[in-house]
Amino acid sequence: MHILIPVVAFIAFLAFAPQAAMKFAVWFGITAVVVRESARRVAGADVGFGDAARSVVYAAVLPLLALMVLGGLTGPSGSMTIGGPALAVIALLAASFVGAFMLGLKTDLASSAIISAIAIATSVLLAFLTRAIA
């Protein structure tokens, strides 16, 4: 049942922006494969494609939730003002990103940090390649 919402969202995305949806699908698939292989090589964990895909989704959602919580705690109602030291905000985002891989892959902190760094590098490289090709 939990897979139904992303599938329906992707079908709607495909209907309204097919070229962007296909780029997103390729990015998501490559990132999930890289996360799966990184978990296998770094942590020695035998994770499937579904667990890797779930951790990529968690890595996209948890930092957004952290920003919403931080904005709700520091700003007035209805605004997205993030106050406080920038280093604390960056640390919160990094912790939520690493925590997403800890939840999705069930690995320890050090392995999840390495896997998240590899996932970030892969995503940035894919973003640059997509901009260069399109």
C-alpha cells in the first residue's frame, strides 16, 4: 500500500511532463542502484533494489520534513523563516539525510554517512550530465 502513492504521483508526473518524468526515472534508478552497491561494498549489507529505492525516497523526504519542523519552530505561523546559526541548520539537514539511509538500509552511522556522500556525488554528477545533454 505504501508504494501506491509514489506510483500514482509518478503517473501524474508522466502525464503532465513526460520528458522530465523520464529524466527523473533514470536519475532515481541509477541513484538506487548506486546506493545498493554502495551499501553492499561499504557496509557488507545485502540490500535489494526496493530497500535502496526506499532509502532514496527517505533521503528526499526527511530533509524536507526537517526544514518544515525547523521553520515551524523558529518562525511565525505560516512563514518559512529559518533562524539560528547556519551551521546548525546544515548539521540538521546532514543528520536527517544520513538518518534516512540508516532507516532505509539499516546500517550504522559511519556506513550511512559514507553511503550518503556517495549518493550525493552521484546525484550531483547526474544533474550536471542531465543539464549538459538537455
